[in-house]
Amino acid sequence: MRFVDSYSFLEKLRSLIYELMELTDKTEGELREASTSVKLGLPSMLKGGVIMDVTNPEQAGVAEDAGAVAVMVLDKLPYDVRKSGGVARSADIKVIEDIMSNITIPVSAKCRIGHYQEARLLEEIGVDLIDESEVLTPVDDKGHINKWSFSVPFVNGARGLPEALRRIGEGSSMIRTKGEAGTGDVSEAVRHMKALTKDIKFLASSLEGGDDVIRKYSRKNAVPYELALLTARLGRLPVVNFAAGGIATPADAALMMWLGADGIFVGSGIFKSNDPQRRAEAIVLATSCWNDPEKVVEAQRMVTEGSALTGLDIRSLRPEEILQVRGE
């Protein structure tokens, strides 16, 4: 091949490579945008509803019949995790798949904090949402999963705004108050929701004086400045925020919605009670109609205190038994 021909060939090859690179960048950008839309879209569709923790297809059926918008699969309910001790891991794949084949509502599942492979397995079998959960035994006490590397949406727990923004910065598409799972004591969920709301109001009120306060807040709490600024402008979290931890009655659910939650997670409060079907229906009704006192009264009449989860006063727990501090 003559030198001139070789040069011409290399020029054409270079042009082709650049065209392929531009096409790849464009395609990847479109895929990222589509993936982000899906990851944010599913949690938005669940707003105003109840997601119920379940451990088998029978409980999943109860949840679906009661009107739950989704189920969260785990090996043991949080109450039983506390009682059994040991290491709590993700649920059996076959159990998750059995539940997926037996109900029509979205199916979510929990993985351990920092456990990439549990999350990859859950993504591979097609769950709709992954909860990187402090209820399970963390495998990494320093870092969480990089959720941006997954196409499936994640939900993470938070005790306040800094923790929530750190998780969103890692790619979480949904936040839930941590509360103190498996206790039937809603007081911690209330505390976390109020702490989060207080910081959001503080940031929103700081906008009038410029962004210096928001920058200081970001540095102090190790959160992305852009997310803190967006939260201030929105006057709320930039993703859906559900309440969780200790919700055991219809009144509990209505209270958390009144405090600003977009929806409710509940598990032990239903399936460790003596009236799971009735209680599930009542909590769904109270959640969806929380601002209608007559409906909440109707929901509360559907259950009795004598059938409720006995629960645990958080003040009686030893420091090593507290789950909410995991994965800060």
C-alpha cells in the first residue's frame, strides 16, 4: 500500500473511531437518563401507599389483598431478627422468586449494607426495588453500595437530612426513616421525621441570604452541596420519603403521614399481631386517608389493642441492640 493510501486509510479509520465514540457516548447518556427515570419513577408510583415486610408467599398474598402497593421480602421479620440474634442476611432467592410468581404488585427485597453481591443477585432475578437495610447485619461499617452502578432502584434508611442526602448522593432513589425496626414503638420514626423536616426548613429559609449557609451545612455534614441546594429549593427531599420503624397501628400510620411522609413501611406491626389481615387493611386505609379523621377512626375501629404487637420500649434496649445506628 502506498504511503498516500495508507494515510488516507488511517484518516478514515480515525474518523470512524470518533463517530463510534460519539455514538457510544450518546447511547450511554440516553441509557443513563432512561435508567434514572425508571429508578425515580417506581418510588413515585408508590406514594400514598403501604409497603409491607413479608417472609413467604402467604404473607405476600395477605399484603396484596389488603391493598399494599408493594412487598419487601426478608428472611425474618425485624421482630424475629431481634429475637433470633446471629447474622441476618438477604432472603433465600427461591423464596423471593416464589413470591414474585404469586403476586402482581411490585416485589422488593433487602440486602446487607455494603454487600454488592447480594444486591447483584437481587437485581439479576428482577426485583423491583432493593433495600440496603440496617435491619440485616452490615458487611461494611464504613461504606454503602454505589447505587449508581445498578439499574434497579434502591431505598436506604436515614435518621435525618445529612444521612438522607449522603445516601441519595450514592444513588439511592428512595429514603425511609429508620425508626427502630421490630419494636412496635413509633417514637423513633417520629423523631427522625421531625429531625429531617427541621433541617429542610432551615435550608429553605437560608436561601434568602444566599448560599453561604447551605455551603457550610454541606461541609459540616459531608453531603453534596448540589443536593443540599436542591433540597432547599424544593422544600423537601428530592426523592420519595417513606416512614418506617415501629409502626403498628392505623393511628401510627396516619401520624407519620401527617408529619410529612410520602408513604409507610410496616412489617412486624402487622404479621406479629394476632389480626394480620384486618390490621393490614386498616393500616392501608389510614395511610391513604390520613387527612380524613372519619376514615382514620374507621380504620382504628377495625383493630383492637389486645391484638397488637406487644412491642419493645426502645429505652429497654441495650446499645448493641439498636439497629438504627448501623450504616450512618
